[in-house]
Amino acid sequence: MRIIRRDLLRNMDLMQREMERLFSDMWGRHPSSALGIETWRPPTDVYETPEGLVVKMELAGMREQEIEVVLDERTLVVSGFRPDDRPPEQLSYHQMGVNYGPFGVQVFLPWPVQGDGVEATYEDGFLKIRLPRRTSPAAEGRRVEITVEEESQG
């Protein structure tokens, strides 16, 4: 009999995706796998409270209409576009640190959340998303009995 721990496999998958994200973050901007366009990742905090998770993201200079938040099962995706408001003429920069253009952040959630209780607020350049813990139990797997059929003698 083989026992597969789904939690272990799922956690390994989450760990691999997080490592890939960390490596791409080391280089700042990275190509989007879907479109081949260069994107950036805003500074993001993810922390746990007694009520659930909070995702806080720095998105200064953006309007709420330029940000999209999508919750899909145990993944939160925040994306958008920060327009480049720099003057079009050639400038001599002494330092550059503000990113413009498309951005995307994918946060893998450690446990299921209550989808209808998710709240997102945008204030003073910070997007804060509150993800409450799921209070109703999720559909869990069940044990399936194995029936042995005897060969007919005939």
C-alpha cells in the first residue's frame, strides 16, 4: 500500500514556486512568462493575524483603477500598470529606483481563505488586502474501501 501525503507534495510545490520568485526578485525586473514583457514587483509584506492573512503592497503614485486583485483558490494575484510620467526628453539620471510599466505579484496562501470576506483598501500609496481564514471546513478527501472480487470457478 502506498500513502501519498498531499500536504507534503503541495508544500514542496509552494516552496519551489517561492524559490523561483526569490531568484527573479534578486534581479528586480523579470520577464513575464506569459507575454515576454518585462515586469516589476512592488515591495510586499505578507503577515498573519488572528483573523487571517494580510498582504500589504507599496504602490505609490497609482490610482485604484490601475490595480487588479484576483483570488483563485489558494493563490492571490495582484497586477497592474504604473504609467511613466517622466518627461519624454533625454534626462541625465543620477539615481533611478522607481519602476514603471506593468507589475505582477503572486502570493501563495498557506491555507484556504473565506473568499466572500476578502477586503482590499488603498490608502496613502499602500494596498492592503485582508484575507480571513475559512471558517467552514473545506471538502476533504475520503477513504475509499477496496473490494476484492473473487474469480468464479467454472
